[in-house]
Amino acid sequence: MEWKWKTIIEPFKIKSVEPLGITTRDERKTVLEQAHYNLFNIKAEKVLIDMLTDSGTGAMSAAQWGGVMNGDESYAGARSYYNFEREIKRLTGFSEVIPVHQGRAAEKILFGVIGGKGRYIVSNSHFDTTRANVEFSGAQAMDFPVKGALDFGKPAPFKGNADVAAMEKFIREKGAKNIPLCVMTVTNNSLGGQPVSMENLKAVRAVCDKYGIPMFLDCARFAENAYFIKLREKGYNSTPVREIAEEMFELADGAWMSSKKDALVNIGGFLALNDKDWSAKARQMLILTEGFNTYGGLAGRDLEAIAIGLQEVLDENYLQYRIRSSAYLGEGLLKHGVPIIDPPGGHGVYVNAKKFLPHIRPQNFPAQALACALYLEGGIRGVEIGTLMFGRRDKNGVYQAAPMELVRLAMPRRVYTQSHIDYVIEVFGWLARHKKAIKGLDVVEAPPILPHFTAKLKLAK
Ligand SMILES: *Cc1c(COP(=O)(O)O)cnc(C)c1O
């Protein structure tokens, strides 16, 4: 639909509502202390606007809820599996479709098959669970983000791209035989939900072809990426988003997806590929850890909802609203002088806490401190992507400063309205005026793997 108005509206009406968790500042102060300044430890009912993640937090449509009732719960050969498989094949073109309960299960299985000591996985950027699964297999996860990706304040259309020359140089140094896979994360979650251009996907593909390395997509947000290509890349502005998405998949040998993102469901995922040997090994692991081939850790109703969600997400009215929502939040923050990754990515806005809170040293976790302040003052929950998440410590246990200190404000899909976002912007305005009072944090305890989920912290002296 052509939209000639300045105001982009939510292209849906609301059929079912859920009350928000309204608390006082005093309550939140106690909640925060009891949670050891780790927002993953807070009960969701104590959160007003939950921007912790866009993963599994979206609202399903009436059509998807209808699909839930139609779910076929047969153990083997369920109709819902075939609907799921048909939709994924139509979109991706890959012949082997393996359902899993969420994205990281696909990663665990795939890297169990192809990873191992002495091997390297190359990428524009690995997402944190991807990196953890690569490393758990014994392999190393190597990121090659495009130059300028870390230049957060400087806008560019495709900051999710890979640095193709650097990637090729690494492949040549280590030898292609030690590199079983190149994975392109679309959009690039760890670096701001920034899109990857078709041109870059093609260039990476060409390098992979040259060295005989398969290229996969970690395609959690493939539809948002495709829509950015339509908006920003030359030659695509009148191409239907579905065709753009199909072209992205055509360039790849396989993909995995956390369906909790662009499949518009609360749980689910898949691994899809053409290689018969890899898929046979993956299915062996699937049966050990997830379930039989035609449900893979999901209920029939989940498979049904994913099949419908994968169609709905390519609706261009939805994508226009979706991308506009993140941009709107980003513009609001910039007006208050809050530094962000500019332009905002697809699934949220990433605040540059290093720049916003220069008085807090990396060892005192400025991004975590900002995330806690945001909760304390406004009941808003974001997530730290910084020194705590990356969790690199030297042999004396001292945290090594991460290259970035970000607070991600993720946007759940079809959940919050514009007034909710206006509220978030207002709270940030207040924080911007009182930021000198925000204090850093110290870690009390933290595990070695994915420390940010369970670390305990306290206010720094
Ligand atoms: C969410 C995500 C994953 C992991 O998926 P889960 O469903 O959370 O297990 C992997 N890669 C990317 C890019 C993601 O955004």
C-alpha cells in the first residue's frame, strides 16, 4: 500500500491486552538490590516497558492463534511439520529442514557436526550464543566487521557488512581446510542490528567460492535485513521484499534461524541446508537432544505458528512500521543528546554508554550501570552489551575492556505503541540531565560462559 502521510501507524488493532507492571521508584530500588544489579534476575512483573530483548517477546496475530488451534500434535509426520517445511523451503530453497526449539539448538547441533579444535568459523560478527557454541565445540569464532562498524556515531547504510578483504586474508593465512564455515549474521545483532547489503553478501559468497567454504546465514532477522536492502541499496527499491529475501538465501548454502525473532513466534527455530552428509549427522544429534525429525523440540502448534509468521513478517506494511518504530526511538534519543548507534538498526536502538557516561571506567561496567539506572528511574529494562557480556578477564581476574559499551533497547514485535516509546524517550531525557549521578558497578561473582545472564554485581565504592 502506498502511504503518503508523515505518520506511520501501527498496521494492526489490538484484540487482547495485558496490563503493565507499574511500580514505584522505591520498590524498584529494592528489586534492583535483590537482583544484584543484574536485570536478568528481575521478575518481569516488576518491569514496566520490557526492552530486554525482541526474542520470543512478540505478539502473535489472530491468524497465528488460529494456527495454534489447528496444530497437529502427532509425534511423527504431523501435518504442521509439513506446513512448516513447505514454508521454509519456499523461502530459503534449501532441501533439508530441521526444526529445533530455538536458534542456539541449531548452533549446538551444527557446530557439534562441523566444529572442533584447530578450526575457525569466520563471520561478519557472531552473535553471543553462536560464539559460545563455536567455542564450546573447540573451534574459534572470528569476526570481520566492516571498517566503520564500530564508528557508532557515524551513519552508514550497511554497517552490518563484513570486511571481505580482512576475511579473505585470514582464510589464506589459516588455510581453507581449517575453516568449515562462513556465517553471515543478518541483521548483525552484536553490532547494532545493522543490515548487510546484497552486494556484501555476494562479495563474501565469491570469496567462499574461491576457497570452497560453505556460506550460511544466521537469519534471525532476515526480513528486517531484506527491508533495509529495499530502502537503502541501489536497484532494489521496487523489488518485493520477499524476492529480496529469496535472493539472500539463494546466495547461501544453508541457514539457521531463531524463529523467536522474524518468525513472529514465542519459541522455535530451524536449521536448513542442502548438504546431505551434514544434515544426516545433524539429525542424529537432533534425535539425541531435541526430538524426532518432524518436531525437533517443538509442539505441532508452534510449527504451525512459525509457518504463518514467516509469511506475515514479509508484509511490507508491517516492515515499514517495524523499521520506523526503531528509527522513531533513535531520533527521540538523539534529540536529548543521547549517543546511539546511528542509524538505528532493525530490532532496536543501541545506546553508546561509553560516550554517555564517560565518568565510569570500563571495569565498572558503564553500560550495565546505565541499564540499571534506566530501570530504577523508569522501570524500563534494556540489556548491556559490553565488558560484562563479553566477560574477558586476565589471569588476575581483572575485566578487559570490551571494544564497546552499549545498552540495547530491543523492540518486541507488535507489542508496544507509540506512547510507550514516547515515555522511554522522556525517561532518557531525564537521565541525560542527571547522568553525573549514575554510579559504576563491581562484579561480586560471574561464571565463565555467558556471564551476563547470571553475574552478581554491587554498586562500586
Ligand atoms: C537470538 C539469536 C540467536 C540465538 O537464538 P535463540 O533462539 O535465542 O537460541 C542466534 N543468532 C542470532 C543472530 C540471534 O539474534
